[in-house]
Amino acid sequence: MLDKEGYRPNVGIIITNQNNQVFWGKRVREYAWQFPQGGIKPGESPETAMYRELMEEVGLSSHHVRILGRTKDWLRYDVPNHWVRRDWQSRYRGQKQIWYLLRLIGRETDICLRSSIKPEFDAWRWHDYWAPIEEVIDFKQEVYTQALSELAQYLQSLESRELFIQRQNKAP
């Protein structure tokens, strides 16, 4: 499903651990790393699509994560023509995405890359928050910069809250 400008509605997912590192997945049979992402089906809300993609690509459900924030608006990137499927070439431009920032509250062992029939990733690792900007394929770098920049505020406010609680617990 493409919008009138040729963009496919999609969700991007940034999963963080307690050290504010991000989940970084290696695409099956490629040496290409990226965040989980996937299309929004007709009639599906972005949040519903995010949870579906989270299960399909990473094997996590809603009880394994907490939503820390999401982008306010759609973020877009264009896909180079040589990457576009032939049947879409006349009108497809790229993806428009709502990005979610999640905190893993389950265990790392809950992550299962083989939870779907057609896995997207065959390896994963925790990575420094800003590192994916330099490592993702070039045509996604700007959208990664936008998403990470907009969502960083939620980690900062979370850290501030956690520090406040720690101080309160130590107070006499």
C-alpha cells in the first residue's frame, strides 16, 4: 500500500537495554545491519504494526518491552531505483515511518530471531546509541539521524527519573 506520494507506511523500532544501548540486527545472509522495521497493513495502527513486527523480527511481545516514546510525525527516506521491485518502479519512492523507542524489560534470552517462518535477522548485538547512523546503509542515514535525535529526549528524561528515584531511596 503506497500513499499518493509513493511512500509505503512503515514502522521503525529502536529497542534499548538498561545501558541505553540499542538492538542492532544483521539481515539474513547479508552483512547489512539495521533496526527492526516493517510495513503497516491496511487498517492497522502504527502501534499494532510495531508490536506485530517486533514479534516477527525479534520474537518479543508487548510484555517484554515498554514504549518510551515515538516520533511525532512520519519520517521519510527514498530508496534508490536499483533497489526497487520492478512492479513498484513507476510509483514507489520509499518508506514513511513512525519510529518507536522501546526499553527491553524482559530478558535478553527472550529475543528470538527465529520466531517467524521468514526471519529478517540471523544475528544481533547491543550497540552504542548513536553508532547506527554511521553503519546503516547510506540512503537510511538521514532517517536514522532524525529518529535517534527526536527519541533521545525520552532516554534523557528516563535517566533523570531513575536518578531521582535512586536519590529518594538513599535519603534518610
